[in-house]
Amino acid sequence: MIEDEIIHWWKDEKGEQHRTIFRIESDEPTQSNGFPRDGLITVRVVNTVSATAIKLSPSEALQVSTQLLSVAKELMNKKRRMWQSHED
């Protein structure tokens, strides 16, 4: 199931527009031989040239999302500090 996707438009050196899609997909947990198995999170990157994907366990996906959140917050805080020094 597709959970979400981010479409990023960009221009190459010739000025032609391209798009890259960052898609998050999920597969429900299952049972195998009577034992519960984790679901999967698939992160897929598709553009006009290629496509690639990585399948993550829920714990791996949580680790990646925690790191992304931390880095994103730090970058946003740095920008805020730059704006504050710019306004002073």
C-alpha cells in the first residue's frame, strides 16, 4: 500500500524539467509457520532515469526516521539562527 509520496521537480543543465518521486509503501505483518512476522516498509525512489527501492523492518524504519527528524530539526534551527543574526 502506498502510504505517501513526495514529488520533487528539478531542472537539468539544459533547463529541462524532471521529477523524482520519493514513495513510502507498507506491507502488513503476516504469519509464517504460525509465528507473527513484521510488516515491511519500502522506500522507493523513482525518476526519469531509474528506480530503486530498499525494504526496511519497522525497527530499521524507525531508526532512519529518528535520524531524519534530528537532522531536519538541526538544519531548521541553524536557518533560524541565521535569520536572527541577519535581522540584528
